[in-house]
Amino acid sequence: MGKRLPASVVSIDETGTIVTVKFEIQSDVITIPNVTCPLAGTEWTRLPIQAGTKGYVVPADLYMGGMSGLGGGVASFDQLPNLSNAVFLPVGNAEFEDTDDPNWHVIIGPDGVLLRTQDSTVSLLLTKDGGIELNGPLGQNLLKGNWTEATDDADAKSKGIPLDGVYKDPDGYLRWQRIP
């Protein structure tokens, strides 16, 4: 039919870019099988898509196998079977939690957030248990911590935080201890 159809994710592959979806359509006439298709996006951003993620499938006008890696070859103008050129797009939902700030780029992951260079020489990892790791060249760990809480620089010093060491204040902000 060449329609954009509501669907939800059944599974996602290990690359985080290929999903199998089920169509969220009620019909007594036709049952549409689950389809494996690419997730709309780029190589450079991997969304934490989970089973149950809601969205819709968009049909491309021409063959997508060579673009998605789910086939080979090059597109032609030949008529192809329905759903063979499907691409999944997640969609926002009124039931999502409120954003921290509508002017921020908020990045959320169920287990944490990882920012890294393509070759992994530099990375920043935030984990759901409060861990923070900043790694640099040669695998050197530049910053890692489950932070000591202190009310001020003097308190941080009394708790063994070295000069220019990092601690967490009672409001949850990271501070650098400045008292020699």
C-alpha cells in the first residue's frame, strides 16, 4: 500500500541500528508479519531503542538493501514487494517523563550514557549508579568517581580530598577543592 504504518519494536540487533517491528494495526482482513528494517539515524548516534519502543514505519520509494546492509546491490526503478523498503522511526509520546529543560539537548540511557570518539581513545561514561569515568589517550583514566559529599572546601579537605580535588556539594553539584 505504500503507507506509513504504526509499529513497535520487538527486538533490536547488536549494532543498535536494525530493528524487528510488529505492526500496531487491528484488522479482520489482513495480518501483517513482523518485519526487520533499519532504524532511521546515522552511524554516529545510537539511540537506546528497547523492545516496545513506539513509532512508525515509512516505506522508501526504491530498494534500500544496499543502504541498510540488509541486502546488497543498487536500487533500481523496479516495483518491489510491500514492506521490503521499510524504515522505522521512533515517535515522541505524551506519556514520556518531562524534560529537564526544553533548551538542553537531554541524552538519556536506561543504564547510562556513553560519549566516545570513533576509535574510543577518549570517552565519557555516566552510569545509573552514579559513576563517572572520563578516559583519555593511552587508556589513562582522567577522572573517575563516586563522589565524596562535602559542604565546602574546608570540609572536603578534612575528608581527604586533595587540593584541586573534586567533591560533591549537598545540592549535587561537583566542586573543585581550592583551599591549600
